[in-house]
Amino acid sequence: MAIKVTLRQKKISKGRQSLYLDFYPAIPHPETGDPTRREFLGLYVFEKPKTPIDKQHNTDTLKIGESIRQKRENFLNKPEIYSEYEKEQLRKKELGEHCFVEYFRKLANKRKASNHDNWVSALNYIEAFTKGTLKFADLNESFFEDFKEYLLTTKDNKRKTTISQNSAVSYFNKVKAALKQAYKDGILQSDLNAKIECIEPQEIIKQTLTIEELNTLAKAECKYPLLKKYVLFSALTGMPFKEMQNLNWGQVEVSETFGVRIKMIRQKTGKPYRINISEQAYSILGERKEPTDKVFEGLNNRDRYHFFPLWLAETGIKKDMTFHDLRHTYGCLQIDAGTDIYTLQGNMGHSTPRQSMMYGKISDQRKREAADKIKLDM
């Protein structure tokens, strides 16, 4: 029985309609083998085109969709007229017509928490740069060099100022991650991600506490309930505020083999990792409770945004610091103590050694030691 292939439209967001192929009878899904009636093309048209550009977009896109429909119908009903090579070439050409922006949107929707927000921000800039449509066949190194330049020079939608270089780094890395996934999914025929250089992050000097200032806090009285516990633990472990807030006792492991270890999920990346903490940091936590109980019960934003700066001022430390700077304090003090970059990377949950190297660059003690290494006989 001949298979009929029909080009249809389905209403989606922002006044658009997504194009898909309707098969009758159903055909086996190429990946699962299950019967399927639909194949979405990653193309869309405007439901009510308002401008000549929109109308032309609809005309061009419908022609592409019809071409794919005809080839798909020929492929399904007259497979004998194609060689295996020709079939593969047809498949690659069809994949090239799919929309990278739509693909990126699907990946963004799968992300959670702050990572999802970052992906959505990256998506907004891609949509603005491409006018919402970009075929996989049109992706190349030159396009992404232009997109880099766009990110580094475009204005932030809310602040009306150029977005920070490190924000551009983050958004571009999301695009590279999408390219990597598209290559794994077989949509891209070459690993385009590997050919594209990242945007270099901008070095930012972090505000940190010295070991003397940290000892001052350890000896000082604190009239804000439990704040001292929170602050010292973060400085001794490098654990970020949100991960402390979510920490429960079931994540804290104690063993004669590896000492005290905490199983973590990095808030920024969603990736699991383990950190080792000192016996002193563990002693700060107090009596162990049930696995599902929070370690820092009651820790909230007032502690980091209000009480922490107040306590610093009361102890005579005149530095404009955020709670997150305690994590930077940990990184710098570890470097000062001689900890190597790769060990620091593991204990801070960094994705790459480059992130950990920042602390080596801003370590005043290391700079001073390095300066004193070259001496003349005078």
C-alpha cells in the first residue's frame, strides 16, 4: 500500500505554525521503531504575516517543506530508485533544512533552575541575531565568529548597556553545547563545536579575606543566630550559598579512608561532584541528624545580603564583600597554602582547571613569593 505524505501545520507560540509531515498509514519511527504519523521539520511560518519579509519567509519555507515532503514520499514509496549513498545524502539534506533555533529552544526547555535562565537568555540573543530562523545547513565557523562579535557589542535588553564579557562567554558556551549535542544526535555531520574557539573570559579580581581577617571572625562574637557557623563553614570549604542552603545530612559522608566528604550537585551546571572538607569544618556543623534533615536549617537570603555585611562591619573588617566572596577566599587561601590547581578544581566543583587558575593569578602571597625568587649577588 502506498504511503501518503501530507505537509501540515500546527499552531505554536508567537503567532507561528510549525510544519510537519503527516504519514498515512503510519511508518516506523527511525530511532524507536514504533509506528508514527508525524515528523516535525523544525520549520515554521507566520500565521498572519504582517510585513513583506514575513510573507516572503512563508513562501520560501513552504517551498522547502513541500520539497522535503516530495522527497520523503518518493523515498517511502519508491525506495528501489535510490542507492544507499543517495538515501544517505537525502537524509543529510533533510536534516540540514531543520531549524537550529528551534533545536536550541528544545534543549533550553529541558534545563532547570539558574541553568535554564542562562539558556533562555542565550536563546533570546540567538533569536535576535537570526530573526528567529537558521537552518543547520547554514551553520559554519564564519557565522559563529559573527555571533561572537554580536554578543560582545550588543546591548543588554534591560540595562541598555553592553552585556558583560563574562555573560557573553556564558551565552556562547550554551551555543557550543547545543552544537556538541547536535553532532551527537547525528543532525550535524561534523563536530562544528570543536572548530569554534570560546570567547575568552574577562579576569575579575575577587574580594577576599586574608587568613588574619578570617581568624578575626572566628574569635569575634556574633549576635546574629547561626551566621558565624554559616560564614566559617563557607570559608573553610568553598561551598556556595545555594548549595549550603540545599545541603542535607545524607550528603555528608564520613570514612576512615577518605575522611569527610560531601556529595554535591553544582548549582550552576547541574553536574554531580564530591568535595572533601576538613575535620575542623565538619566540627562546625554540630550534632549529626537524620539523612533528610537540612544541615543549615533556616539559612536564608537575609543572612547573606543583610546580616553578613553588618557583622563584617562590626568586627572592623572594612571590605565590600558578598557572601559568595567567602568561596573566593577559600580558593585563594588554598593556593596560598600550596594546593595544586587540579586538586582545587575537584574540591570547588569547577568544570575546567581554567576556572581554578584564577585564584593562582590573584594570590598576593604567591606573587610576593615569586618576586623574591630572583636574587642577585649584590
